[in-house]
Amino acid sequence: MPSRIFVTGLGFVSGIGNNVQENLDSLLNLRSAVGPVRHIETSLSAELCVSEVPLSKKELLAFAGISGTEACSRNSLLGMIAAREAFVHAHLEENQGLRTGLISGTTVGGMDECEKYYQDFLGNDNRNEFIDIYDCADSTEKIAAYLGLKGFMTTISTACSSAANSILFAARMMKAGKLDCAIAGGTESLSKFHLNGFNALKILDQKPCRPFDATRNGINLGEGAAYLVLETEEANKKTGNRIICELTGYGNACEAFHQTASSPDGTGAYLAMKKALDMSGEHPYNIGYINAHGTGTDNNDLSEGRAIETLFPGKVPYISSTKPFTGHMTSAAGSAEAIIAILALQNGIVWPNMNFSTPMPELNFRPASELIRGIDLNVVMTNSFGFGGNDTSLIFKKYGIY
């Protein structure tokens, strides 16, 4: 059975960039996309900060090269654009003989379109064409059709760990000999349902978020999509693709402490990170950088911080949350932040935890508050924690480092 999983393609669209290079440029230049709501008509627009992909639905259709005659959600379009970049990056159009799967995480599905017709549907019992695209799996099917993929496909929906779990599941499928290659990640667009749901939990910040800060006050929601192309070592010998890095460890734990909160001591976060470390064979102190889940909520940052201190006693690696750049991309966050961690690995950079000023008194570490260059990074970790305590950690390593 395959033993090694390589990353050979990346695709990324977010509020700070329409492709991987634009996202990298924004990170390097400390450009955040967090600001007022623009694309959604909502009574909360004056109250909330979000990170939106700046393109309108019409512009996304043009970017994707779609005529607009077919019902298509913003969620699907973001996924198509990011998955296409990863697909082209890994030259998958030249390797049709591979058993290639698509594993995509999302929660919103087609809500952004369906919610526009909710009142009409209740009053007239009309079946608008957009009702048919409500299901989460619709975006996965549309991405697969767009790329001409006819093999295995599935949709993962575990809230904010969805995209990370897509990568984990893809790796398991490949190690089990079921796939040679996979496009794995997630897509999520903002919607009224999204905004109102999180607002009801009273965890949205009206100002730019401040993860791991004593004055933190909640989340800034974001949207976008990100996908990684994963290949087995055997498949890579056939494709000859350049290896970006290796996925050496992954772990998931579902602590089920609460429907929307993590345990105060970080049990689930610790277990996910420990499982990933054990699989990778790395000593904890080999981890050079952690891209934290770091949402900016009272609960997450304390829970995750305690888990990190338990796993890395006395010497916490460089750590930061990059959500102040992109907002919290919820179901797409796991793959977006995996790519951000890989960009750190490639470039020897630690991304800053923007807006940080006041350390949390409960924790003994501070996140990186400035861009740090010239770091000799060999191994990085990224955390993605979802509702219900569904927690996932991924570990990426430079290829050729032993």
C-alpha cells in the first residue's frame, strides 16, 4: 500500500487574492480583506466586519468561463476557480489515467442563492431552479463536472474542520489503495444564514478580530475556497510533478464537549495534534510553526492555547492565526490555512497574528505579532476545529528532509 503522500498542486481564492500568488503577495504585504459587508443585503451590514472575495457573482461567472445559463451558487463558483488552479498546477489534464478523486468540504452549499427565494417559496410553493442547488453536494458535483472528473467524489461537512477533514480523508483513501491522486479542500461563501447563525451565538466581532489577545471579542467571517492536489509516491513517479511538500501526519478527534464550544482544557485539540504528531514521527520540538485555528473567541483561543502548551511544554513553536487576513472561512478554513502554512514552509516565513497587542493572562506564550523572515522551517502544523469538538490537525514537511 502507498506509504507517502505528496502535495503537488495548490489553488486558493479568498478576500486577499484570486489565486495562490495573489494570496501570498497580500500576506507578505500585510494586506487584510476584513471590512464592511458589500455583497449581501443584510440588516447586519453596518454592524459586522467580514472578508469577502471582491468579485461579484457576474464577475465570478466570467472568471470561471461559465455563461450563467445554469443555476450555480457563489459557493460552487469559488470552488471551481480554486480547484481549477490546483488542477492545472498539478497538470492533471495530462494524467487522466490516474484514479483521481475529489473530496470537498462545505456547509453553506447553495444557501446564498436559495435564501433569496425563501419567502416566495413559502408563499407560492414554487420550486425555483435554485432550490435544486441547496444541497452541499451540489457544489462538489459541479466542481467535478467543471474539471471533467468522473471518478470518486464525496462531500465532507464537519463545520470548520470540513476542509482539513477532506485532506485527511483523501490521504486515507490513497493509503488504502483506493486512489492515486486527489483534489482535496473546501469552499464556502457568505450568506445571510451564515451571518445570522453566528450572530445568534454572539461570537462575531464588530471590529477586526484579535486572536489570542486578552481583549479578543469574536470572529470575522470570511469566504473563499482552497484545494490541494495530493499524490501517492507511486503516482508521482508517473506524473513527474514537482513535489511541493509532504503530508506526513494528520489527526482527528471528536470530543463532543458541546454543540458549539470546545472543552476549556482543550482535550480535543490536544488529541488531534498528538495523533498528527504520532503519525508523522516528529518530536514536538521539530514543529517550527503552527498556523492556529485562532478564531478570536474567548472559548477557542483559551482552549487551543492550553492544548498547545500541554503538547509543547516549556517551548511553544512560532504560532499565529492568519484569520485577521482572510476572515474565518469556516468550512474552507482548513485547506486555506493548510496552503498558508505550506507557503510559510516554502518561504521560511512566520506569518504575523495581526491586531495582537495584549497577551492572554492564562497563557504563557505570545503569538508572532510581526512578519518574521529567514526562518529555517522544515515542519509545520495547521489546526482546524469545528462545532461539536470535531478537531483536526495536519502536518506538512519539506520534501527531502529526514
